[in-house]
Amino acid sequence: MLRLIHAADFHLDSPFAGHTPAQAALCRAGQREAVLRLGEQIQRLGCELVLLAGDLFDGPEVYGQSLDALRQALDQGKTRVFIAPGNHDPYTLDSPWAKQAWPENVHIFRTPEITAVELPELGCRVYGAAFTGPIQGPVLRGFRAAEDDLVNLMVLHADPGEGESPYCPVSKADIGGSGLDYLALGHIHKRFARKIGQTFVGMPGCTMGRGFDETGEKGAYYVTAQKGDCQIRFVPLGAPRYEALDIPAGEDALSAVLSSLPEDTRRDHYRLRLTGSVSAPPDLDELDAALRGRFASLELRDQTVPVLPLWRDLEENSLRGEFLRLLRQDYDAADPERRSLLELAGQLTLELMDGREVSL
């Protein structure tokens, strides 16, 4: 059984343009910390291979701290590392892949054509290809792995799907006909793993989100592979997170927010949308002042709506008025507990009649 780590899309040294310079620097430090944790996981899990599927750098200009972190993470002695550069970090003579020194255990694919490295001591063969510019053709189309006893692996920065793409498109037919045991992909920042034909394919997503379109926990895949079978497990890398929450504000927005948060959010970036019906809109400046120190960055949005007086349209000659008159009959005859339920039911029904989004 072959043990490997598969990761992609570090996007080291992203600009994080939506943040202040100080916040952006902290985000880049968080990216480097995730890379170092990847190195710790390689050791902890006893991995024999590391497959890195491109876009490890966000562009050609890379800070020395990022290069040091990546070298440190990959310098694991006997652990073989294979890198397939992507569209953000293509292999060119001016790229960090060509200009920097890398540990001896690191193999960087350099051509857009698929090549292979055989590792008979590990019982496997690793295929790969590189972007050598910002776009790449469908290199997997028509490919077929060697048919022997070696486990066939491939690392590739590619765009999975049935449509055309300038970023090395791979279709289900390409994957299913490849003869690979495991295809390690990068490019899409949302993780997935599945079996297509006889090939297991994984896309671990990015190692750290860079905005509110990349929310949640990020990390890598730990894969145990043998001929004809793979087991794939997600391994979180503890990077700072982006989270977007909808929180019913009620009459005490601060208490509602605090009760909805995990214990420690100091390294994380949050967008909080306050929802529901309220008698008075929340004071966002006051709320921001009370919460600001709990996050690396915070966005507050007020999406509450005013509470409608329940019986205001009781005498209206309409479906609305008829509904309220029937409801009022039940309400006047009800005990206090049931009256609360009827008030809620009435309020929600009026909001639906007004075409509002209902929040419970």
C-alpha cells in the first residue's frame, strides 16, 4: 500500500487586495503556515510520495519567506515529491521552478507533454505535465497508462468537465480511459474525490481560502493507493478561514452573533449577515466595535426587515384582511403559549404575502 499526500493551489503570495496591507501580510503568513503544516503531515503520516498539482505560487514574483517555507516543507529526505506547475506558476526559464534550487527529492515536470518517472522501489509510476504558459491544451486526451504491475499515478493541473477550457481540460472520458489508478488534480478550489471508470480522481481544493467565495476548512488529501484501489481522506491544514454566516438578529444582535460563533475566530475572516424581523435595525457601528477584536477581519451586513404590526390590516377588504380576521378569532380564544405561536405564524404569513424572504 502506497501512502501519499496530494495538495494543490497554495497560491502563495496572493495580493489579498480586499484587505489592508497589514491584513494582507497576515494572510500571506497564514498561507506559509499551512505549507509548513503540510510538511508536518508528510512526516506524521509516513508518506512515501507527495503530489503537488500546480498553482503553488500566485505569480512569478515570490517572497523569500514563501520559498523558504515551501523548501522546508518538501525537504523530507526520502519522500519523493512531484510537482506539476499550473497556469499561475507555469514552468518557464524565469519562473521560481527554474531559477531556484530545490531539494534533491523534488521532481518538477517541465514540459506540456506527459512524461513519467518510474519508482520500482515503491511499486509505482508517476506521470505528469507542466503548464509552460498561461494556457494549456487537453494533454490527457488519448492518453493510456502502461499496463503492468506498477501503480499508475498522475499529477496534473487541469480543468475537469465536459466543456472546452484553456486550462488543460480533462473530461470523464479522458479520465475513464486513462488506465490510471489515481489522478491528482489541481485548479478548482473546491475539493472533490470520486471514481470514474477504474480511475480514482481527487481535487483537494486550495490550502487556504482567499475570499468569501472560498469559505470553510481547507487542506490536502491523504491517499493510500494500490493497483486498482485507492482510499482518499481529507487532511485539514489549519489555515485561517473565511466564513460567511446568516444570523437572525432578534432584539439583541450582539448576543445572537456571539452564540453563533465558534470559540476562537481571531485568525479568521468573517462576513456576518444579520437577518430576520426586528423592531429596530441593529446598530452596525456599535456591533462592529464590540466584535472587532475577535476576527482578523470582519464585514457586517444588515439584511433585517422591520416587524409588521400584526393586526394593522385587520379591517382590510382583502385576502390579507380575511386571513387576519380568522387568525384573530383563534388568537382571542387561545392560551398565552398558543398565542405566541399564532403571532409567529401570522407574522411569517404576512411576510410571505409581501414577498419577503422568511427567516426563522
